[in-house]
Amino acid sequence: MDCRRAEELLSDHLEGALHAILRAELEAHLARCADCRALREALDEVVVALHTAPDLAAPSGLAERAAAAAMARPHAVVVKVLAASRAIVCRHQPERAPWAASSRK
């Protein structure tokens, strides 16, 4: 096993999700390769830190504000016309969208 393949398997190894044959190959590689061992240890530290981080509640109304902000910006939409060789560019107008009226304040 090379280092690139070992790196691909580290997360699954950490989660205990590797098939026994792959696990044995990876563990043999880790026994020989100090760089991959160090990477595995660093990954362990990151996972422990993430599990010990406090759960934070999103501010009230965050999802609604994010959706409204996304809808407020015009988006270019490219539509290819089959009968012609040119593209038509349309502007998305959120104020005309049926769902926009209910989200405006």
C-alpha cells in the first residue's frame, strides 16, 4: 500500500469501517511509515477536538435570513436553445417568484 491509498483509508479506519483485509494492509503500512502514522495521530486529535466542542444553537431566524438574502440577488440562468446556436441569458427575478412574497417583510 502506498501513502496516497493509506490517506484515503484513514477516516474509515478511525471509524472502524474498514474490511479486515484493508485494515490489515493499512495497519502494516502504518507500522512502516512514520508520515502516515503522524497523519493518523493528527486525525485522531482533530476528531477528539470535534467531539469535545460544545454544541451551538444557530441564531433565531438564521435560515430565513440566509434564504431571503440568496433570493434577493439576481442569478443569471443560461438556457440553450436547441434550434439555434446561441444561448439566451435570462435574469432570475426573485420578486416575481411565487414563494418570494411570503418571505418578504
